[in-house]
Amino acid sequence: MTADPTIRPQLDPREAAAEARSILACPASVTLMVPGRSGVGAEDGLGLQDAQGTPTFLCVPGSGLAAAVGREAVVTVRSGLGPSASKERAAVVTITGRLEVTGNDTCECCAEPRLFVSVVPRAVALCSGPDAAERTHVPLAEYAAAGHALNRGFLQRSSEHANDCHQDQLRRSVSAATGTPVGEVLGVAVSDLRPGRVTLSWVDPQGAHRSVLTFPRTARTPAELGDLLRRELGTGC
């Protein structure tokens, strides 16, 4: 039998799992398909959430997605890792599994009920390389390992969230730390976020500045990392 040239069995399982988890945590685009059922797609959900490696969508009861619970589904996630022109953006993760209701919620605006519908992974494949031509099957046990919680994609998305949604708090934090009037802190950026440190850059009338903030301990979970960021930056990030 001729070996499939698109399969890369030599890729380290931990490395493949870390990349797959990072892409799920930092997607550029998401496609959800339920074979045999039309009218069910990612647009039927109200946004993808990464629940420790399990793709999860929030939808309304009675929607096409809710009606498909119990069936097999395929989630295709294109990488949002790195800069927009990065070669990493060619990578794709495909997750196949059974649709299950894993929770419920209520909309704060209209009190309408919502369902959390998850694609519980049965198989995970990582496609990378030029045009995502190289395919690796990711072992489920390694993919689900707790050690991947603070993956590169999660850290990138956390930095992007801080920069996009907490700019005012970041400016006030820099103002308090440096004694610069907040109106003179022209912009702040969080970058190179890691479990043990974060880089803070800002611009004021004196020019550009950069500081590496080392956490008092290394975060082991997303919750711990959030607490450390709030402590060091004094924000609601």
C-alpha cells in the first residue's frame, strides 16, 4: 500500500496538539457542518467558544443547531495565529464529533433562553504547511491535556482583547505607574503575554516606552493568568 503523502506521522503528538488547541483558541474563521442536514452552519450559533478544546456554540432552542443535537458534526477552524500575513494563517484544524447540549444560559437583554451546544471531539486533524496540504491526526488524549490550556492562541487572543477592549484602563494603569497625566498617555499595547510575564508598551510626549512585567508566580490556568494580569495592570482585563 502506498503511504498517503499528506499524513505526517512523525510530527510530535504534543506539538501537534498544542498547535491544534492554539488554532481553536484563536480562529480566523469557523465552519460548522452537520452531514445530512441542510440549514445548519456556524451562523446558526451565536459565536464559537473554546471549552478546554471542545468547540462550543451558543444557540436558541428550536434552532437548526439545537435540532441537530445527537448527530455527528464537523467543525473546521482556520488559524488566526500570528500577523495577518503569517504563513501560520494557512493552517486548519478539523474536529469531528457528536453534538451535545453541555449547558444553558439566559440572554441578559431579553431573558430568552440559550443552549450551549458542543461538538465533543471524536477525531482531530491538523492541516498545515503550504496551502494546509500536510495532515496530522492529533491523539485525543494529548489534545485534551490540561497543559494546553494556556496555549499560544489563548495568549494571543487575551492580548488582543486587552488592547481592543481595555485601552482606557491600560492608559490609566500606565499613568498611575509612571506619574504621566492620563491625557498624555497616547496609546498602550500588551504583547508577548506568557504565563509568567507580559510586555507593556506605550507612547507619551517623550516618545515610545517598553516595560516587561514579571508576575509574582507563573500562571497554571486561564483564571490564574487573568488574576495576575489584573493585579499587574490594574485593569478589568
